[in-house]
Amino acid sequence: MPGTPAVPAGKRPTLADVAARAGVSTALVSIVMRDAKGASAATRERVLQAAREIGYRPDARARLLRSQRSRLLGVQFGLQHPFHTDLVEGLYAAAEPAGYQIALSAVAAGRGEQRAVESLLADRCEALILLGPQAPAARLAELAGQLPVVSVARRLRPSVPGLEVVRTADDEGARQAVDHLVALGHRDIVHIDGGRAPGAADRRRGYRTAMNRHGLAEHIRILPAGLTEEDGADAARALSADRPHPTAVMAFNDRCATGVLDVFLRAGIAVPDDISVVGFDDSHLARLAHIDLTTVGQDIPRLAHLAVSRAVARLEGDKSPAGEDVITPRLVVRSTTAPPSL
Amino acid sequence: MPGTPAVPAGKRPTLADVAARAGVSTALVSIVMRDAKGASAATRERVLQAAREIGYRPDARARLLRSQRSRLLGVQFGLQHPFHTDLVEGLYAAAEPAGYQIALSAVAAGRGEQRAVESLLADRCEALILLGPQAPAARLAELAGQLPVVSVARRLRPSVPGLEVVRTADDEGARQAVDHLVALGHRDIVHIDGGRAPGAADRRRGYRTAMNRHGLAEHIRILPAGLTEEDGADAARALSADRPHPTAVMAFNDRCATGVLDVFLRAGIAVPDDISVVGFDDSHLARLAHIDLTTVGQDIPRLAHLAVSRAVARLEGDKSPAGEDVITPRLVVRSTTAPPSL
DNA sequence: ACTTGGAGTCCGGGGGACCAA
DNA sequence: CTTGGTCCCCCGGACTCCAAG
């Protein structure tokens, strides 16, 4: 029954099947499929025709097996982090022109970083791009001993050998947020902290430094929290019991800020009239018109591009010591900040 | 230099390397690595020790190549859809106990479904789980001719052969939303429509049917929109120019509803006091305390579990014709709905 | 008679050597 | 000598068969 995609019961067609149908050798079929030279136009067409008929599709794994290179960049990301999914979008865009593919491995409830990385390694990725990794530095160093590793959005001591770092200047971002609030007239500015999350230490430090520089040392106040909406909400609840309220809050990130906004809303605390709120990341979340969060913007496409570039450079033989790209953030003023109402 | 993880410059260790170091054959190493029988405890330990020392890690691809089975389920999902990322989390959880792995392929800006699926096929996935696929039915049918395909959250005519379907009863969900609103006293209920998005037709139909059954035929009003926040915002802007406003809005999904909420907020239209809003999905988004959206809840863990089950059943030789699981949704009442203020 | 371990083959495809016009 | 095409071995690991202990 010609024309029927002859799928012999679950077995997918191979080079040999195409070769048999086209009446040529498998090597020739290989040449045609790779678009390499060494086949006449007529034969080429005949082979492609045969391949179409039986629904042939090259097996990426077998191909990689032979060709040492996999041209695969393994990406670990947090499924529920808008900042990460935005980055992944940028990584896809950056990897393609460089001739690399992306293999995704999610960190989610019940699937830790360890598992995510293992699956990437087993899949023979040539390099790892880790988004906001929380693993101990020692573990990352160990990985970097095996293959090029790029840490995105987490600062690491340069002493971690072989580890490439691409990150935003978190301290500078925190400074911008504080400067903005101070310029608006705020003095009583609280930082809702990310705890041990990547970047949290720098943002905390930047907040401290900026407050000090503005002569607001005695107003420094840091509430321990974390990187989720719930963390932000918890901190905000603690805060809303205070009298008087602080006039401004700088949250660890957008998710956290979202939780803060919510609690304030319910507590009848108006934003920005009663309290101003600043987030961090400028992820999709912040841009939701409904939230419209003033936030410290990370240049996501740029971070993604640099991460890919660093990975590729290492893969293509760059022997220079591992380096670091630090991107300057840019404050995005939206509607959650305003002068204090005194 | 014993103890040093001898990584011979970029080349990862293979079975042979371990064998050489342990002084045994590769076959024996294979046995040990697979935890198969055929090796003494002493040898086993010796081999494992050697493997650890040189940092050996089995090559998943080579393994699959030989074993015909890849035990890999390919998942296509939308990076920016909270509903999808929630589902992916469920898929990971469901696949593991069944002994399968998940390969992720994202649909994003600049990366369409075609591309996403191609990469999954090239990776030798044994079955495809497509989240809210927008591809033409004919294309899906073609895929289903090659391997088991499960469509999640999109209804397809049973005439599409070989295609498994797992979905929520969208029409029933829309009905629940309308019933809820009518019970609160609403009559002027607008539907902001998902256009050609998966599920949109059924939700639209469910809305129509329910409105008719409540004798509200002349209040039926459907605004064309789509599945993003921006689509919802556009529709809401059109709506807020109306006098009098409708008293309730049923949005296509949570993202769309979020856009609606935003525009209303800015236009000074209070939710739920002036207008009630209902979403669909009960994704992470709806649960954000800040949004706290009344929504038609899809049972995400269940959908994920069923999708995996159907894929696995087909792979393990179930020859029964392709089927469909239709899950009943359950309305989750939060704070965006209330009686109309007359 | 078992147990333990080795040699050889296969999976799907890549690519260099080599042969035929 | 090119161009077109074939042969053969290799990649990394798994499994069957066999032989040695």
C-alpha cells in the first residue's frame, strides 16, 4: 500500500530502512540527511523521497554518540520562578544562533537540584547553565571540574575554580532601589530579605550600604523572609502589626513583593499611598498591569546571551581562567512607589 | 596520582576506563553499574570504587540506544503558562513511579510547537504529552500515527485516530461559573472568550448553555479575546466603556482574568463590589493572595497522572482504541465574586 | 553444578579510506 | 583527478553465549 507511512509496529525507521527503500547504501543516506556533499541532486531527491515516505527521522542520540560533540547545553531552572522562565526563553534565543541546543531540567517540588543536574549529565550535555543554583559552592566546584558550568544570578567567590558567573550587580540594584525611595522622601525603609537565596546577601549588603550613605543607619531594618510569595506575605504580616508602619519596603524579588502587596491590600494599607513597595527582577510578574510593580530590572536577554556565550567560549577551547560578567541593573519605576504621605 | 579525579581533558570516562582501572572486563562493569546479578560482592565494591575515583557516569543515550526502549516521555509545554508549569510539576511526579523520565520542550516566543515537537522526536521519546496543543488536528493525527500522543487540556474529535485525550470538562466548568454567579444574583454576565485557544470553544458553549438555562438568553455577550493577560486587559477596556457595566465577567482563564482585574482596578471599578470576576484553571496565579481569584479549578495532579497513565498504557502494549478522560472541574470561590450591588 | 568473568555482537549513525566511472 | 557512492570500523554501553574457576 504505497503512500502509507509504513510504521512497522512501533519500530522507528532507521538509515538502513531508508537505504533499502531507495536502493542505496546507508552511508549515502547519511550523507543526504546531513546535507553533506557527495551525492548527486537526483539521488538526493530519491533518498529524501524515500525518507519522507517511511517517516524517517534521524536519531539525535545515536548521532551524538558517534560525533563526540553533543552541542547540548543543559539548563537547570525553577519551574515556578517567572524570572527563570523568562531567562529560559532568552537562552533558547541565544543558543540557536550559536549552533547549540538546549536541554531543560526543572527544579520543582519533589525534584531537587541534584536530580535535575544528574539527568542533564546523563544526557551528555557539554556544559551546564544553572539558574539561581542553591547548591553548596563545593558541589558547584566539583561539577566545574567535570565540565564547563555557568552560574546565572548567583555570585560565587572567584576561588571556586572553573566556574563561570553571569549575574546582575545585586548590591547596585539594591542601592538604586534605596536611592529611588530616598529621593521620593522616604527614610523609614525596610528590607524584606531573601535569606539564603542566590543574590540575597548582596542585595542585603547593598541596602545596608545605601542606607548608611544616606545617613539612615538607625532606620536599617531587615526582615528575614525568602523568595516566594508566601515568604513575602509572612513578612508583611509581621510588618503591618507595627505602629507606625515603615513608609517603604524593598522586597527581595518580585514574587516576594507580590506577597507583600497582597497582605497590605487586605490589611487596608494602601500602596503606594501608605507604603511604597519595590521588587527585584522585573519578571513577567512585575509587568502584569494588575501588579505594576516598581522593581529593579535585570537585563534578562543580556544575562541569557552572556551565559550562552561563556559556555560556548569554554567549549570552543577558550583556555582563559573562568570569569564573571556583572550586569548593571536598571530601576523600572511603575506604580507601587510614591512620596510618603506626611 | 591516585585520588585525583583523572578527567583526561574533556573526555568523560566510559565503561572501559572503569574496567581498566578495576582490572576487569567492561561487561562486568556493566553488570555492576546496572546492579544486575553476576558479580561477587567483593568485585562489585572494587568496581564501584574505581567508578567513583574517575567520576564515571553512565551515558544515558548510549544505554537507550542499545536497549531500544528510551522510557522517555516527551512533554511540550508553554513556558509562560502557569497552568502548564503546574502540570509539568505533576508530570514529573507521576512519571517517576511509573519508571519513566520526562523530556521537556518549551514553546516560547520564537519557538513554535513544530520545533518543540521535532526536538522531542529526535530525542527518541517514546510518547508525546502535549499541553494545550494548538496545532491543527491533522498534524496531531499524523503524529499519533508515529507514536502514542496524549493531548492534555484540548478536546479533539474522537475521529482523530490514535490520539489520547485528557481534559477537564470545560463546558461543565463554564456552567459552574455561571451557576455560581447567578446564585449570587447576577444576570448580566459577560464571557471574555479565549478565541481559538484549546478549551475555548467548550467554555464558550458551556457559558451559552448555562445562560440559556437560566433564562438569561438576552444577556449573553461574548467578547473575543485570548489567553494572555493582555488579551484580557483589552477586553476589559472595551467593557469598562460600557454603561451600564455588566455585573459579572467570566474570563477564559486565570491569565486573562488577571488582565481584566488590572484594568478594572485602574478604571476605578471595584472587584467584587462593582463587578465580579471568575477565572479558569486555578493555577498558581489565581492562588496568589494578591489576586485571590475565584476560578474554575482544574484538578492538575489528576490530569498529570492520567496523561502519564495513558501514555504508559499505550507503550506497554494496551491495544484498545485511543480514549479520553474527562475530569470534572470544581469551582474555587475566592474573593473576586460577590452579589451584585443593586 | 554453580558462580564469576570474558569475548563478541548489536543498537543507529558518522566519517575516512577506497573504488567506480 | 573529480564526482558519486560504498565499505568498514568506531562511538558507549548492554546482552547473549561460553569458558574458566
